[in-house]
Amino acid sequence: ESFYRLELTKQTEKKTEKPEILDLDSFWQESDYPEGRLLALLILEMGLLPSEILALKVADINLDFQVLRIKKASQQRIVTIPTTLLSELEPLMGQTYLFERGGKAYSRQWAFRQLESFAKEKGFPALSAQALREQFILRQIENKVDLYEIAKKLGLKTVLTIEKYR
């Protein structure tokens, strides 16, 4: 019998500022959190996800050919290891997982705590794994790497999610 008119409030568009490339050279210096440091460097230099890093078995890493194999669901991809990271990975080659305790991979919570402690130590308390991956993308774009190549390195099916960084 009655009709009601609903007014939708207008949603303001979020103004997203273009993220800047941070000076993260201090990440290469010694740290009280060596695991957090290596996690940060793997994300920053290779664009890996924390879940991919934690699932990484030493058998999937080939230091001679400078590549590592990432298996995720039914797909796998081969990623080149930057020369600067080889010396960081070498001491860990005698275990099952890259990050492990008693032959079992660490949890995501452990990884995020390590990363958080390391980032705080280096003076970047707000830096997350996602922000580090964003830094990887920004640095790749700065080096004139093709968006499709970046998407391939990140394991993305399309370039849509990284289009905004162009």
C-alpha cells in the first residue's frame, strides 16, 4: 500500500596517491632478525608471496642455475634468483624447507611477526609483505620491465592488478 523512496548516499571516490619507491638499502645490512631480513629480501627482490616462501622446499631451489620453482595448486613457475640473494640462500640449503623448525614449515603468523620485527628494526614500522611486493612492482616498472613480464614473475594471470602502477 505504501511506497518508500530510498536515497543512496553518494560514495566518494578514493584518491589513491601513487606509491613512491622507498630507499630500502638498509635491508641488506646485518639484522637481529635474520629470518625477517631474508623474508623481506625475497619479497622485495623477487616479488614472492609469504605463503609461497613458506612452502618453498630447498629441493625447489637450484643455486647453480639461479632459479627456484614455485608450485601452487596445479601450476608451477620458474623464477630467476638475483645474484645478490645467492649468498643469503646458500647456508640454508641443508634443510627440507627454506624456513623450518624440526622439518616442518613455519606458520604465516611466524613469518609476519619476523617481517614486522625486521621492518621495525630498520625504521619502517608500517611496511607489510604487501607493501614490499608493491615496492618490487615499482622497481620493476622503474627498470622499464614490461607489465606482462612483471605479471609472469608475480604469478598473475593478467596484468589488470598491476596496471595501476604504470
